[in-house]
Amino acid sequence: MTKVFIGHDFWKQRKENNQVPVFWQEDSVSNHHIGVAGTSGAGKTHWIREFLSGMPNDVEIDILDAHGDIEIPGAESVLFSEATRYGYNPLVLNSDPHYGGVRRAINDVIESINKTSRKLGGNQEGVLRHLLSDSYGMKRIYADNPRTWTRREATESEIRSLIDRKDWNGLRDVYPTIGDVILFAKRKLRALWQGLEDKDEGKQALTAMDEYCRTMAAINQIRTKQNKTSDSNEEEIERLQKRLDAAKAKAIEAHTNYLNNLKTGRELEEAMKYNSKDVLMSVITRLENLYATGIFNPNPPPFGSARIRHYNLKPLAQSEDELKMFVRFRLNSIIREMMQKGESGGRLRRIIVLDESKKFNDEDPSNPINRIVNEMRKFGLALLQAGQSPSHWSNDFITNAGTLLLLNLATSDWDDAARKLKIKVDDLRYLRPQQSGAVRMLEKGQSATFRQVSFA
């Protein structure tokens, strides 16, 4: 049995000079969700370490650290930034027919974006939904056919290698990436500009036009280099010029063939689901900005088989939107992983540590924090939140968390904290940094009230 020494009962010690120890015991609390609140320097990081040390050795731990300063012995730490390019491909599917699938993955991407300060407009959301769905379709992954949901993950370097080798079958065997969606969207944009439908003869015309443009760009690149270095490469230019002439002829033939094969005059309406060039361009810009952050790159962090995984998110914290997107997406992914494993019979299997809880809490039932505290106990998933004030926690978290530990709180937070926690303001006056606190543990057969504890 694992347990953590919280402190001594404050009033027993003060009134009776009797040191009565107060312990947190993993198998005694009604659930394993924990909240720790206190001002800077009050000891939140210390108590995170204490609670984690009290977890059974077979419990997996994910530490989402916005400041990058939570050091836990034995943890494997990975820095997430534009430079390291570690991230998670949001288009990798959970292949479980009950908890995974194409629609859930698409909804996760859209919800993650819409929880930032810049929500997608109605037309933008519709266009993005079509782009994501069609990108899966290009890989022959279909929302209504779970047998098509299983592919393999591939890193950026693996994908580049497949493209360089023109291994198109190999590319179809891996999940699409946000980079794929961007390329697909740009092709759709070119189709709108050229008035083509991106399938059958229209697709051939677009491909021919792409080849013509690539060859012309290659010729101009060589000529620009010649102007700078005075090096002559006329043989290469002549070879490319022949290729350009052939590409031009093929493009003209393909466009002519497209026009000749129009059957109803309504073929372009299929392309209109992408709304307009302006809307499509705005979605492409959002996707490019998102991909540039690195958090949705297809380069999984090298945690290996580590039981304790420390996500150093300090570079992401410079942008609250990026930080929120990463955390929300990661929490949703872990939720589905645990649900796929099935119910745990009350046994704790995994705990997530979330620092700076103010940034991530709200009263939205779809918020993964609220889903974890409301639904995930039976799947063995718990959440440990740390923040400066309990007023930042959602009502669902306060109601359902098995343990709440209050350290020293700022006086400006007393009234809100007392109201949300149903605790007297006078009880908060006794809290002293690293000396005393108040703890509420939902234990079997015990009343759910706060107890004053002395840490000394």
C-alpha cells in the first residue's frame, strides 16, 4: 500500500499538543484526481513530487509542464519546440471502431483550433472538414469503413524518403499529415483558379500544369545561379527546355481533353464545396501557421518505454494558443488510448500532471479535463492539476477530485476560493507558505471537509 505523508492535524497539534499524522493513501481515496493550489513559492512542485512518489510503480505518468521546471527522478524529458520538431500527427487514427475513427480525429483538430483566440469561421470550418476528409480519402481511409483505419505512422524524414523514391504504395500505407493536407489544399486552390475539377480529366490537366510549372522553375533557378556565378550549364538548360516543351504540349492536350469531356456543365459544382478561393486561402494560411509551430509534426517524441514522461512545453508557453492546442489534443488522445484498453476495475493505471491549470480549465463539458474527472476513473486514468488558485479549476474538477490540497493563497483569491470550495475565509487565513495547508480527501466512510494541516 502506497501513501504520502501530508502533515499533522493542525488543531490537534495546537490545542492538544498531539501530533496526529494525516496521510494520503492511494487505495483509500474515492478517486485519484488531485488538485494542488498555492501562490508562487508555496510548494506546488514539491507536492507534485510527493504525490507522484506515492503512486504504485506500475502507474504511467505524463507531466505536461508549461514552465519546464518540474523535475521528477527517473523521468524521460523531451523539449517541444520549432527547433526540435517533436510533435504528434493529429491525423493518426485510433483504429478502435467504438472510440476511434476518422470523424473523431477531424473533430479533434477542429475543436483544438476553435478553443484558441482565433476560432474558425463557419465557411472555414466547413472547408477544413472537407480537406481533412478528402486527405484521408486520398489514402483510401474512409469514415464509414473501420477496416481502412489501420495505417502506420511515419516521420517527416521517412515521408521525404518515400517521396524521393517515388514509392507511392509506401505513401498510401502511412497516415496523412497536416503537411499532406496543405499540399492537397493548394492543389484545390489551383483548381479553383484554373476553373478545373480535381478528378479524372481535370486531375490530369492539373498534374500536367504542375509539371510545366516545376520545370520552368528549375530552368529559372539555373539561370539565376549562372547570373551570380558566371558558370555555364547550357546542356542542362537545353535538356530542361525540351522537357518544358513536352510538358507544355501535354498540359494543352490535357486541358483540351478536359473541356471536350465535360458532360453536364455542372462538373465544377463538385469543387464548390471548397467555397471560394479566399476562404480556401485563409484555411491554408491557418494550416501553414499551425504546422510551423511544430506541435502537429509527425515526429513522435523519443520517450521510448519510459514510465514517467516529462513534456517540456516552455517554448510553446510563449503562445497561449499553441500551448492550449497541444494540451487539449494530447489529453484527448490519452483519453481514447485508455478507453481502448477497457475498464481497469478501479485500479489506477495512468496519471496526467497538468501545471498552470488556469490556462486550460473552463466549464465546457467537452473540455478533456472535465471528461477525465467525470468519466475516466473506471478506465484507470487520473489527473493532478496545479495552479495558483482553486478558483481557476472547473466546477466539475472541484466536485469530483478525490483530493484537494490548498497551500498559501493570495488574499485577492480568498473570497472566490471560499465560495467555490464551500470553505470559510477564516480557514484560509491560517495558511502559511511551506508551513501549513488545508486538505480535503474524499475517503470511504469519512466526511468531505477540509482539514487544517501543519507541514512542520
